[in-house]
Amino acid sequence: MATVLYRLGAVACRFRVLVAVVWVLALAGAGVGAATLSGRTVNTFSIPGQESTTALEKIGERFGSGANGATARVVFEAPGSITDAAPQIAAVVEELSGLPGVVGATDPLDPASPVISADKRAAASTVTYAVQASEITADQREALLDAVAEASGSGLTVEVTGEAAQEQGGEVGGPAEAGGVVVALIVLAITYSSLVAAGMNLLTALVGVGIGALGITTLTGFVDLQATTPVLAVMLGLAVGIDYALFIFTRFRQELLAGRAVGEAAALAVGTAGSAVVTAGITVVIALAGLAVAGIPFLTEMGLAAAATIVVAVLVAVTLVPAVLGLIGLRALPRKVRPAVREGSPAPLHHSRGFVAAWARVVTDHAALSLLAAVVVLGVITIPVTAMRTTLDQEPVPGSTQARATAILSERFGAGFTGPLVILADGPDAGTVAATALEKARTLDDVAVATGPSLNSDADAALVTVIPKSGPDSAETEALVHALRDAMAQVGGEARLYVTGATAVSVDVSQKLNQALPEYLLLVVGLALVLLILVFRSLLVPVAGVLGFLLTVGASFGATVAVFEWGWLTFLVNTDVTGPLLSLMPIIVVGILFGLAMDYQVFLVSRMHEAHAHGAAPREAVVTGFRQAGPVVVAAATIMFAVFAGFIPEGDRTIKPIAFALALGILFDAIVVRMIAMPAALTLLGSSAWWLPGWLRWLPELDVEGAALERDHSGDREFAPS
């Protein structure tokens, strides 16, 4: 692989203008595609084949497509009896019924089916749309919110909640995200001591992430992608794009200082550091594509879309980056170093690695204490993960009309009113079976109200509505869903009974994701072991690396639970919303952190391995490798942390906890695990760290640093100005 990449880098550098033009045209083409072919993203989650999803499909078939359309709940609250505001409420309902896209709005004061709170202070109207929430236009949603805002007055409070009133999709490109990019540029400028190198490094990453993100945006015109997907792709693509270019830029500068001409230095940088980049990229792609193991279509689509962005980032790193290096030449070096390089007597970029070397020696001198401290610290941070709960029901933003409506509904009608469950009876005797199901439901402990049955026009399907006593994201409601299904299984008759509704879908998806997480974790851990055994031809180093990864994941989840579920230090992440985490967050974070953790593990430990292979004593090999790779790992981790953290302050409620978990995960893994725990563990293991059992010696050797290529070109030195 190193030889192929060497040749690719040489060609890209030689035809640098053509390569740059091709990538610019690709970016422009992706932009045109996004502008002309893009569609809407969706915020709904479902898994085909599950009871709740199947029931929703059948409801659409039996009761008409409008039965499954998006809904909004408009809440009326009066200082006295709500019936005193009947004329005003009737006028509002009439206006709601005529809004664009609305099929109808129920009259909450209708004597035949009133929806009035027990204290007669509040009433609720259901506004139904003909389409799903993802298909409601911004103008239609704005019309609903404006109508509700104008309805309040004369003592009557009117608020709205529900999926039809929620914004669909996250935004990318806010000031906080831009701040993360600025921090990355500053870190690059400090690392390179060259604004030209820093700017071009960032520019290549932006080209890659731009093509990836615009490509995904184009894809939304053909596939229903989750709203989280484009934001996740931008976040991940930008972070790895900057880091991959950083590794190759750093090696290019080293080759220039070793006396190589620009073209040869660029080719060798791609052949050596580029090999590590490709290995790391393949690892991340496999981890993201491996999300398909969960058997959940929307998660598979998210994983494949993010993986595609990583593929683009790798291609940019091994083609556009060497082309850019050929364009800037010696300007990749600090200005004060360039004259010496031109004259053939360059000075090292860093006269001393004092701080890094001192860090390494402190860790190795006190290896047992360092390892124990790292494990204890991360272990303590992991503790909250035992209380982690997940759901698809996300709390509304405090102060919004959705939050105020939810508060009124919970106070006046009960917490479960915002998350009703629906029982569908489907069959020739649906009415009789549904009536029996209704009586069964009323006997369950957590049921506040059960109403129905409502038959369709053919009398072959009936609906029963069940209002839980507890809220939609509570453990009690989750238990009620399972209790209802157990009770429905005992009802006789030809009609089949299903338990569905948005809350039931959330329970089903969360349960499926929670079941898939251990399987997926086992997959990535197994992949890590195989990869690291091949890279280092060692058994104990991979085991230590995997254990470090598990500590990283545990601490990342623990901190996220403490902040977003328990409410600790919420001011740091600009959120007032606490509660169960989004169901898909854990498995996504595991996949991304795995790839990035293995990236740091390979880059750092391979230098230690190389020093040991050249005859250095075990402890000295750790110090030497740490001194060589540590600064680059710190810079890469700082950049990734800044990029992920940039999505936290202004990110939406879906992205915010994911970005937080990734940012802290990078910090824990790069600083605590890879730069404290790993050097300490390798020091304690000594020579046995590099031991490989005889029965595994047949395994092929992966030269991810391109050491063989470097040896082949060790005698080739030629100083050239550019």
C-alpha cells in the first residue's frame, strides 16, 4: 500500500494544478446537485416490522392516509371555566381548520367528545395535517405558530405542541461551529509556525467536508435521511479531514528538513503518513458501516452517509493534499527555516521537546501510579452510565410555546396526556375485540383514561386510546406498553390487536437500539483487536488498547448522563433541557469514537514500536515514541475537540449531547488513555508488550507507517528550493 500511495502522491504533486482543479470542480458539482436536487430530512424514527410501526401502517390503510398525518395539540387555558371562552375557542378552531395543509381541527368543547380538563380550566384541540411532519413546509408550520400566537388574549392562553409544530432538521454553520474552525486554525498555525501551511491544511479539509455534506444534501432528494445525518457528517468529516491533512503535512515538513526535494517529500509523506491515514480511514468507515449490524434502516443510512464523508476525506488527503504541498513548497515551513533549507543545511523545527519529554519521563518513572490514576479518574466519571436512560421523546426547549403547552397539558390533564397509546384491533370482529381490549386496558395500574372504540367505515378496524398516568419518557410508561401487549395477547377473537402511537414507537426503537449496542460494541472491540494485532504483531498492546477504548466510552457516556440527564453543569453546554438521552446517541458515539481512538493508538504506539524494533530499551522506546508523536497527537486531539465542541453551544437538542460525548471522548482518549495510561502500561509490560504467540506469527505484517518505503529511499537526499 505504501508504494502505491507513494506513486499516487508523486503524480498528484506533479500534476498539482490539474488535481486542484478537479477537486474544485467536484465541489462545484456537489453544490449544484445540492441546490437543484435536495429534499427534506426527517425527524421521525421507526423500524419496519416492529409492532408499533406495522400498526401505524395498518391504521393508514384502514382509516385513510390522514389518520397517520402529523398532528399538533393546541391547548386553551382560562383563568376561570374554559366554557366561558367558548365563542373565542370556536373562532380559533375555525381558523385552525383553514390553515394551509390542515385536514381538520377538533372542537374541544363539542358535547359529543369534549376534551376538557377535570378542573374545567383547560381544553385541547387536535390539528391534523394530511402529510407526515417531515413534509410540512416551513410556511405551513409558521402559519400554525402565528395563528396560535394571535389567539391568546382576553384572559385566554393558547399554546401549541406536537410534531407538526416542531422544526424539522438541524442547522449547520452557526457562530459556535465557526468558532471551532477558528480554534483549529489557531492550533494549526501554532503547530506549523506557518499561516500558509495552517490555512492550506484547513482549506483541504473544508473542500472534503463540503463535497461530503453537499453530496448527502443531494441524496435527501432521493432518500428520506434523518435530520441528524448531514450535521453528523459535517462534524465528523471536518474533524478527520483536518487531522488527516495534519499527519501528512507534518511528515512533508520532516522530509523537507531531511533534505528532500518538494516532489519527493510530498510523495514520501503520502506513502508513509498517508498509509496511516488510509488505515485509520478504513477503520472508521468499517466502524460506521458496521452500524448496519443493528438491523435498523435509519441507523444504517446514517452510518453509510457518514462513512462516505470519511472516504472523501481520505481521498482528499492522498490526492489534493500532496497537490497543495506541491503548490506551496517550502512555504509549508516557518519563514526563518526556509533559507537554511535552500542552502542545504536546515535546522530542526523544534530545538527541544522539553515539555513532551518531561511528560513522558514522569509517566514512565511513575508508571504504576500513572496507570492507576488514569483508570480511577475515568472509572469514577463512568459511574453515572449505570443510570443512563434513552428515549426518542425529547423535551421541548424551555420558554417555547411547545414547552408551555406541554406544561399546561401535564398540569391540567396529567403527564400521560402528551403521550397517548393507541390500541388497534384489525379484523372482521374488530368492534367486539376492541371493546374487550378497552376493558382489559382499564384494569392496568398506570392507565389514567381509556376511551373508544372508534370503528372505521368498513367496521373491520377499531381504535382504543389509552392515556397513561406517567409521562411519555418515563420508565412507568415503558412498562405500561409491555403490560398492554401482554394483556392484549390474552384477548380472544379473530381481530389482531396492536399497541402503537408515538410513545410505543419510541419504546420499540429504544429497546432495539439498546439490544444492538452490546452486539455492536463486541463487533468494534473484535475489529480493534484484529487490527492492532496486525499492526503491532503483539497480543498485549491490542488488549491494552481495547481496554483503554472501553474506558473512554464509559467515561464519555458517564459525563453525558451527568450533564444532560442529571442536569450537572448544564450552563457549560447552554441547555436547560434534561432527561433521557436520544436513543441513537450511544451506538453512534461508540462507532465514531472507536475509529478516532484507533487512529491515535496507531499513530502514537507505532512510533514506540519502531523505536523498540531499532534496539531501544522498553522504557526508552516509550519515551522516544512519545516524544516524536505526542505533539502531533495533542494537536490533532485539540483540533477534534474544538470542532466537536463547536456544535455544543448552539446545536439542536439532538446534536448537542452527541457532540458533547464526542468532544469529551476525544479529550479522555487522547490525553488520559493514549498519553498517560498507554505509556504507563507499556512501561510496566516491558519487552513482553511486544510478544506475539508462536501460533499467531503467520499473520501478515501491516506497515502502516511505510517504514519499508522509507528505507528504500533512505539514501535519496536532494535539496531543492521548491
